Amino acid sequence: MKRRNLLLGLAGATAVTTLPRIAAAQDDTLTIVATTGMIADTARRIAGPLAEVRGLMGPGVDPHSYRQTRSDIVAITRADLVLWHGLYLEAQMEEFFKRLATSRNVVAVGEAVPSDLLLRHADYENKADPHVWMAPELWRPVALRVRDALIDARPEHAEIFTANAEVFVAEIDALVAYAHETLAKVPEPARVLVTAHDAFGYFGRAYGFEVLGIQGISTESEAGLQRIRMLVDTLVTRDIKAVFVESSVSDRNIRALVEGAAAQGHDVRIGGELFSDAMGQADTYEGTYIGMLDHNITVIARALGADVPAQGMSGKLSAGI
């Protein structure tokens, strides 16, 4: 199939008449396109300077509703390796990637998590909760799947990719230890996490928190007035003091909870902004996978009553958390 026809078939939209020219690589650098920031960061850590990684979804971008752009299609079809999450996270792109996998090197790395460790949800029929990165212990098999995909693409660099993956996994293990130690300091009655959408299920299971999301697992689901009223009543009756906004989801519904509780004479504050489906700004610590989770763990623990340093696991978090 000619490349122009392939692009037209994958786009599934308007015809592509002209495509921008992309300079050919002058060396053997592996070109990678990754959907989420978490996958892109993992690929960079394991590949190092041997790869050029392009992440499609930057800070504040919601993967549940993201649709590929014309420039995305060009980059993806020219890449040596495409890494996507799977588990229906990139819901609007799933068929695109499945078709592409018949002719290109495309790997759904999130599906490396063993199926018996995946959470199911009554409102998400025949689908697993895709937010596995929220519990770093579940990101280990994802990192190893990324390593294997890199080795398959460039077997001559297997030793380097393996060594880099070992370093990265060791950092994940240190993050797991920090999470257990830090979150155990939150008083048990306060271990209730109220967020904009139900993205923290794996976090709650791993660290003993009850998680209450206004929306369902996908941000495409609607938050009804009845759900908001029910959560307001929960905040009041259980004396919950803090709720959390998310960087990739509108804060409108969370602010409605705060206002609803105030109308009943109960003071609830916004405990901080959490990174759920996207990382922090590029070129910051919070713009890495480790930094993203360090931020979430530290912000949640401090807002819910734990005495922990504001700078997080290794003193790298931005001031003012």
C-alpha cells in the first residue's frame, strides 16, 4: 500500500493532499512516538540518547478524549516504534492503533500489567480501569514492556536498554517505599480521596484509601447532579476536610462540592492539584513519571493530615506544595 493511502485509511477523516517533509535521520537514532507523557518519559529513561521520543499528549491533555491530528499521523507512520497505553485509555484512537499495528511496530505497553491485577468497574462494561500508573508497583511491568519493545527494535543495544531499565525500576521501587511510608502517616479516618474523576482506584487499593470520583473512570462520562449531591452529603456527614482537583480535568465539579458543603455549614478546602491523566510541565521534576507520583503522594498526605516534607521524596518538588 502506498504511504498516502495508508495515511488516508488511518486518519479516517478528510483527505490528506500534501504532507510536510520530514528530514531523514542522519544516524541510527531510534524514532519513537508515545501517546501519554508517562510512557514518553519511561521510554526516554530507558532508551537514553539512543532514541528521539515524541509524546503526543502534553501537560493538561486528557487521553480519554484525545484524537490524533494530521501531524500526529505523519509522525506515527514515520516512527520506528509507537508506544501506546491500551486498556481503552486512548478511547478515540484505539481503532487507529489496531489498524496501524498490522503494518507498523506498535505496542500497547499498559497491557503488560497482569490481568488479575486490573480493576473492573460496573460503569465500564467489559473494560479494565486503565489508570495503572497511579500505583507505581504496577508501572514496573509497563517499564519492562517498554524495555522489551526497544530491544526488539534495536537488539544491538539490548545491554544498554537493560541497564537503563534496571536503574529506572530501582527508582520506581524507591517511590513505592516512599508512598507506603508517607501515606501510612495519614490518620485512618482521613484516608478518603475525593477527586474529579475516578482515576485513583489503583492508588486507593495500594495504599488503603477510599476513592470517590465525581465522574467515572473516563472523563467522557457525565457527572449528574444526584452524584454531586450525594458526595456533598458524604463530605458533611463524614467530616471530610479536603478534596482535590486534577490538572487534566475541569475543576468545575470539585468547586461545586466545596460550595455545596459550605451551604450546609461544612468547610471543605481544595487540598491541591493532582496529576491524573497527564504529568506536569516539561523540563520540571513534576514533568517526569517519578516526579508526578512524588507530587501526588506528598500533596495527598499533607492535605489529609500527615506531617511530611513539602519537597517530597528527594527534595525536588516545587516550593509551595
